[in-house]
Amino acid sequence: MTGPHASVLGAKRIVVKVGSSSISGANAAQITPLVDALAAAHGRGCEIVLVSSGAIATGIPFLELDSRPNDLATQQAAAAVGQNVLMWRYQTSLDRFPIIAGQVLLTAGDLDHPTPRGNAQRAMERLLDLRILPIVNENDTVATHEIRFGDNDRLAALVAELIDADLLVLLSDVDALYTRPPHEPGARPIPFVAHSDDLAGVELGDIGAAGVGTGGAGTKIAAAKLAASSGTPVLLTSTSRVGEALSGVELGTWFEATPRP
């Protein structure tokens, strides 16, 4: 095995981010193969952190709503219900191995200020020391539009920086970054992005446009660049291929990290 993907098997600490559209609604069954892949990496000694969106999307049907609510209060209510259900689904699947999950809910302010940032870092380090699998999400029940991360792709990049991760894997509904929206003629996958590449020629479209999340291709590129600039390489691929991704198979788009000093 050669190329940057070969380093996946040597990564000790990995952050994996999955979006709402990949693990809620009709795709809720994808939690099982996702957990299978995380458990396999955990079983070979990796420290795994999952950043999972999906609280609001998971809560919507339990509130008997037809679509994602627009008002903040109902979004917060959906998140409160959905986060509980989402964690139950993850832990039920993890029980097969057995691995224990730990819930970590963050707001942007937690990582912007030294004291709560230090608290979050200490808690994450201790969870990993105890071989717990932290599942991180934005605390949507208390976050407002003014104090949000904006999307969980950025949150995942900040978590990777917080714990000095060896690899960040960004999962979506699309298997790689393309030169233009992948459904358009002439779209070509981009296998490798150097840390100095500004991707000026890429025409952005949506990645994961199911109407339940907030992320798209632009947010994933920004998050990948953020993590790479802090020294963590990033692999962007589809949720359905997470098992291959964590096994070092050459796929998706690899964002080269800026060399650490």
C-alpha cells in the first residue's frame, strides 16, 4: 500500500464526522455499518472520536413535523428529543462489540475561550484514555444562530485540532470532491489536494443536500483546509465507504496537511 492513504493504518487518533442526511430518516440504517467501521478501527487500538450531526433531523418525526422547522425554539426542541434517540441508536449498535460511547455536546463559546476549551480538552483526553468512544455534536438545544459553529464540518475540524488528531475523515453522500457538481457532465473526482492548493478551479455544489442538514461542499472544503492548516490530514469520502476509508483503501479526496513545526 502506497500514497497518503497508507498512513491511515498508522493513525493513532482519528476523528470521523458524519452528517444528518447519512444517518437519519431513510438512511438511519447506515448507523450499523458506520459503527462496524469505527469498532474495527477501535479494535486495532485507534482512539476514535465521532462527530455526528443528526439531532434535529432525528427528532423531527418524533415531534410529528413534516420538515425541518424554521424557528429556533422548535429546532431546539427537535434537537433535545433527537439527540437522545441518536445516542440510543449509536449505543445500541456499539453494544455488539462492546464499546461504550460518551456524549460530548459543545457550543462555539466552549472552544473560543481558554477555560471551557481546556475543560473540553481534558474531558476528551480522559475519555480516550478510558477507551470510551466520544460522540460529539453541537449543543443545539442551547446554541442560537449567533453563537453556532455554523456546521459540524467546522466543529469536526476544531475537535481534530483540540485533540491533536492524526486524521480527520469527513463523510458525506458523495464519494469525493469533484471539479464541479458530480451530476454535471465533465465532473472529475479530485483525488489529492496539496496544502498549498486554493482549489480555484473547482465549481462548488451541494454535498448532502437532503434538506435536513446545514453542510455542503463549500463547508467541507473550508473544514478540510482548517484541519489541514493545523497539521491534520483530511480524507473526504462517502459514508457508505467508511469501512474502506478506515482500512487505508485509496479512495475519496485526500487533503494534505501543512507540515507541523
